[in-house]
Amino acid sequence: MDLQLKNIGHQYGDLDVVRGIDLDIPRGKIICIVGPSGCGKSTLLRLIGGLERPIEGQVLQVGTPPADSINPLTFVFQDFALLPWRTVEGNISLVLEDHGLSGKEMEAVISDVLARTNLSDFRKALPKQLSGGMKQRVAIARALAVRPAVMLMDEPLSALDSQTRELLIDDLVTLWTREPFTAVYVTHNLNEAVRLGHSIVVLSRRPGEIREIVNIELPLADRTLGNHQLEEHQKRLWQIMREEALAADQELIDD
Amino acid sequence: MTEPAERQKLVDFRGGGFVPRSNRWIGLLIFVAILIAVEIGTRTGFITSLTLPIPSDVFATFVELWRSGLLWKHLVPSITRLIVGALFGVSIGITVGILIGLFSIVRAGLAPVIAAIFPIPKIALLPLFVIWFGIDEGSKYALIAFGTFTPTVVATYGAVDNVDRSLIRMGQSFSLTWLSIVRKIVLPGAMPGILSGLRISLAIAIILLVAAEMLGAEYGIGAYILEAGSLYDLERLFVGVAILSILGVTVSAAINWVESRLLNWRV
Ligand SMILES: Nc1ncnc2c1ncn2[C@@H]1O[C@H](COP(=O)(O)OP(=O)(O)O)[C@@H](O)[C@H]1O
Ligand SMILES: [Mg+2]
């Protein structure tokens, strides 16, 4: 299943948040969306995921999601959004419980995703016992459990320190390399974008419009820390974004 | 040429304090100290027998009450009233509170009504309840139920309002059913607020229990205290008061226990 955004525009009252977004999200690719803070990245992701209705334009599903997909459009949130009163496995079973899986099937799914995210030893832990990186791993495991057709990731690593972020980037690359998934990955961190994105969409400041789309051919697995080609890309992205970020930074907030 | 050795000194410690530490022995110690002081004061005549009874006499009276079997005769109806009344009030209160929290229409309709009846001293309504529910147990149950109902409602819908919206959004993003979101996200998320509301409701329940029993009951802690008071029997009065405060402490300990079981996920 692919996704297509057709001329998406959205406002909150008088506030124009995003405007005229046309974008294809092809199967098996990670699309990164970068842009200065407040430019409507999270809003765009909520529109794509059906948590809000766009005022203008449409989000289209092209083709049907795979039959075994429990929740085709699945979010990974910046603040993890784990239920603090459920254990790691409880948080994962939460999203499976409403879908008529037998206990055995559920157990198999949970063991599988925990193994893929290296969390098998933390099954019975409560979120309060986990570090930020571990919490986000649980959230990623939970997202994988519902076999999404498209993962919608809203700054998933922004709440983490930079070492943990490196580890999780590696994890995501490994996950993708083993079994390519489709993702829209929102971030304001250009390094994350060049490490993970097959294409990188740069948004302007609010109202967010597409400034440029940068494609990176280098396979994810070869994008090591300090790779020269990536640094060139990152530099170029920064040149595009710099003015926008500066202008966005100097805007008065009047709400 | 060597430099003269500089003077060395430990850096002054200025952190510490401002952290509540549990130390239950001190509380007990003060309690015992007060008892001993009163005991000595009353025995030496420094405190007249009209002011306070001798603590050991109060204890003897309590033992006597226990031996004679009258203790249970008073305690059982009181506790029954407390449990029945509070059970009605709290369960209806939680239900209504959740409905107010979940549905804007219910909120628009009921929140003002609740706000209007909240400040009424429920004891003022006892005569009315006697007419409605009868002079016997009915009016007492109703009074306690009504008295626990309002604070429970207010605490519950406040707690539902405070459930982390991002968790609810998460539930929706995984296409959980509405009922699942309420059962698995809203309710557990509101539990801390509901339990702390329960603490207040149950304290109010004990106060109302005594008031109701003072206004018309043959047996019950309230009746016992009233009778002792009208005879100016200080020993029995204090036995009654001590039983009430033990009852209060027990209820509070029970809530602590429930909290530690149910809310062990809190940081
Ligand atoms: N639910 C909402 N109601 C009103 N304004 C909103 C809402 N959500 C976001 N906004 C506004 O829309 C703009 C874009 O927000 P957002 O999409 O969160 O930006 P980003 O994720 O790129 O930082 C911000 O100015 C924000 O204040
Ligand atoms: Mg955002």
C-alpha cells in the first residue's frame, strides 16, 4: 500500500498551518520530513494518520494494506505514550486485544517483536523502570506488533540523549534492512534525516509548504557515522533550512 | 623555593533537608508521651477530673465495654451503616463522575447541579431523609450515601479530565474501540484521583455516621457518645471518641493499602 497526499492544506482558526502539500509515500521507503519547529510537521502527520481531517485536499491509500496488517497506519510518538500501569508486554498486548487474536497468536507476536527490538529480558518491566531509549524501543515494538503498512513517526528520538539516539538509529536501520517497512519520519534533526531517509522533504516555515525534496541513494546500512556523502547532504539541507529556521525563530508568537 | 602549603578545608555541606522521611515511631512516641502526661496530670490533680478523664480509667472502661459485649452491639450497626451508605454513594458517584467526564452533554446538565448541592451541609437534610426513607436504617444509609456522593463525583470527573490526552490519542491511533479506551486508558488513568477523592469521602462518611446516629439510634458509636455526653460520663465519651479515631485510621490504612496495590506503577 502506498499513500498519496493531494494538495493538503490545513488551518486552525486563522492560523494557516500547512499549505499545498503534494507527496507520494511509496512502499518500503522511509520519507523524512524536516522543517523548523512550528511549521506543521506534527499536524501533517496527524492528517496522514487520520487523527485529523484536512480542511483542503485528500490523503489517499493506493492499493489495499496487506491482509495481515492489524493497524495499517501506526504512530510512534515523541513522548512514547506508554501506559504507565501496564508492563512492557501489557503495553504491546493492549493494541492486539481488540482484534480477536487468540492468546497463543498474541503471545507469538509479542515474543517476536520483543526479540526484534532486543527487549525480551524486559517483558515484565513497568515503564517507570525503563530508560528513555528503552521506552521508545517498547513503543517501536508496539508499532511493529500491529504489522503497519505505514509507520508514522513523530520525532521519535527527540526526547533522547545523543548517545541513545545513535543506538536507536542503528536499531532502526537494522530493522529496516532485515525487513523493509514504510515510514514517514518527522524530525527537526538533519543528521537523523540523512541517516534514515530515502528521501527528505524540507518544509518551509509556517505555513508549511514543500521547499525541496532530496533523494539519497546510498543504502541505509552503508550510512555510517561521519560518512562524507551524508555530510554533504546534511550541509545542503542546512543551507536550505537555515533561512527558514532563522525567520521562524524571530516570529512573534501571538496566541 | 616551594610555595607555602595552602590551607586545606572541607567544603561546607549545605544540601540536605526538605525531603519528607517516613518515621512513624516519632508519631507514636508523641502520642504515648501525651497520654503519660495526661495520666500524671489527672492523677496528681493538676488537671481536674471535670476537664479530662484519667487515661487508664478510659482504657478500663473500654475493656469493660468489650467484655460486656456491648462494644460489638454498637460497632456492628455503625460499620454496617458506614459500608452500605458509602458503597452506594461512592459507586453511584464514580459512575456519574465518569459520565460527566466522558460526555459533554452530561457535564452540561449535571455539573451545575452537583456544584449546587456540594456545599449543602448534608446533615441539614436528615429530617427530610427521615420522611423519605424512614426513621430506621434507610435515612442513615441515605445520608451517608448522599454525603459521599458529591465529593466522589467531583473528584472522579476531575480525575477523568486529567487523564493524559496523549495516551487517549495513542489509543485512537491504534484503532482501539471506544470501550477499550475507557476501560484500559481512562479508568486506570483516573484511578489516582478517584482514590484520593475516596479518602475525603470516607472521612465525611464517618462524620455523617456519627451525626445520624446522634439524631436517632438505639445502638451505634454516635448513640453511645451522645448518651455518655448527656450523663457527663467523660470516660465513656472518650472511649467513643477513641473508637471513632481508630475507625478513621483503619479506613485510611485500607486506602493506603489499596493505593499501594493499584498504583504501584506511579513513579
Ligand atoms: N490542535 C491545535 N489547535 C490549534 N493550533 C494548533 C493545534 N495543533 C498545532 N497547532 C499550531 O499549529 C502550528 C504547527 O504545529 P505543529 O504541527 O505541532 O508543528 P511542528 O510539529 O512542526 O513543530 C503551531 O503554531 C501550533 O501552535
Ligand atoms: Mg511536532
